[in-house]
Amino acid sequence: MQNQDKIYVAGHRGMVGSAIVRKLQTEGYGNLLLRSSKELDLRDQKAVETFFKTEKPDYVFLAAAKVGGILANNTYPATFLYDNLAIQTNVIHNAYLNGVKKLLFLGSSCIYPKMAPQPLKESYLLTGLLEPTNEPYAIAKITGIKMCESYRRQYGCNFISAMPTNLYGPGDYDLNNSHVLPALLRKFHEAKINHDPSVVVWGTGTPLREFLHADDLADALYFLMQHYDGAEFVNVGTGKDISIGDLARLVKKITGYEGTLQFDTSKPDGTPRKLLDVSKLQTLGWKPSIGFEEGIRSVYIQKFTEDQK
């Protein structure tokens, strides 16, 4: 990519998309195509077709998606399946039709089988059953990967895919629809403000999860867009995990909450462990730079400061 190239960041208002925009701007890219969902509904085939024909982007970061945690996935399975399939299909196909030089599709680590060996290697895709609580979302993301592979094979498109681990960062605080770490940050913050005697955490606290700051992900995606042209998708993570129980205790410490923890074992745990094998990305030359506690603390301080304005 050159600084003058026209770059479309789909989903630029989301946690990941906004991080990509920050990274590109920091690197001197000023010719960015940005459209909110109100300005361009990516589920609308005709609207996407018109946008690509008119704007002719050189590069595309496909970070737009319908996303959420266990509760959201369980409550809206048809929405997660339809919206993500429609977004991906419209953007990827029109990128091909309009000669986009390179497209990067953003997937999710939930694409892997629930009981796959750990850490999760890229080769484990489609080797077993998915986690039922987010199966529709996972199927949509797997389809996106296969679309990129197929358009590469049939049409010679330079379309690549990246699979990030669990993410956290600025802008993801919704208690019911966010992922586990931002949900915990909000829970503990509100409990501290309200002087609640305890905080309830879903599940047993034993599942292990890996977390990556959104700015580290944006840095990795920029790196891949510059240096990777392979057909196989690439895992993006830290290669380290933590139990949900230990995570809750860390968030408790960072927020300064002084009450007790309670684990609601009637709620689902989800996959027992999700740790990505990131050896491929490390071999390419990229590693994360934001420490875990440092990253959580910075996100919390930023949100806390906003709440006080």
C-alpha cells in the first residue's frame, strides 16, 4: 500500500475498524473511504455495488460484522448468520468485480471446533463440531474464509483472511452484547460506583481465554496487508491465556472494586479453552506490544474518564 492509495475500511466505527483507522492515519494514509452503516448498509446488495463502482477502492479492510458475546449469539442466531453472510458476500464479490488490489477479511477464533487440540492451529479448521452457542456466527465467518480462498483460486484475487483471538479495547462496553472482558470492566465499574456487595460472573470461571488489544490487532492487520499474500488464513493473538476467574480478579484489582465475586454456574461457559497457535504470524515477523494488565488499565481509565465528563 502507498500513502495515496484509496483504502476502504468497512466497519470503521466499530472497535476493530476504528483501531485500523487510527493505525492507518498514524502511518500517513489520508485517502480513507469511511461510511457508517446509515450511509451504506452493507447488507444491501445494490448499495454496495454502487459504492464500489463509484469509489473504486484500491484496498479493503473488511472489519464490518454483526458481533456479540454468548448472550447475543444465543438470542439472535438468525440475525448473526444472515447479517454476516450478506455483508461478506456483498463486499468480497464487489471487491472482485471492481479490481480491488487486496482485501483483508477479519474472522474470529470461534471458527475452530469446540474440542480441537490446543493451541489452535490454522489447519484445525473444519475438523470437528463447533461450539453450539455461537455456531451461526462461526459458520458465517468460515464462509468468509472460504470465499476469500475461492475467489483467489478462481479469479486470482489477492484476498487474505486473519483470525483474531478475543479482543478488547476502546468502544466495547455494552453489558449484554459485548465480549467477556469489556462486560467485566463495566460490571465491576458499576458495582464500585453503586457500592454493590458482590459481582456475578457467568459460568464456573474455569474456561481459559486469550485476549488481544484492538490496537495490537490493527497493527497486525496492517502488517499482514503489507507483507502477507498467502492463501491460508493467519491466526492473530498473543499465544497466552488466562482463566475467566483470574481475569475477573484482575479486573477487580484494576477497577478498585472491594466487594466479593460470585460465579453463576447455571450460565454457560462456552468453549473450555481457546488459545491460538500464533507461530505462523510470529515467523512472518509480528508480535504484540501491549501488555495485558497495561492494556486493560488503559481501556478502563479511558472509559472511566469519559464517564466523569
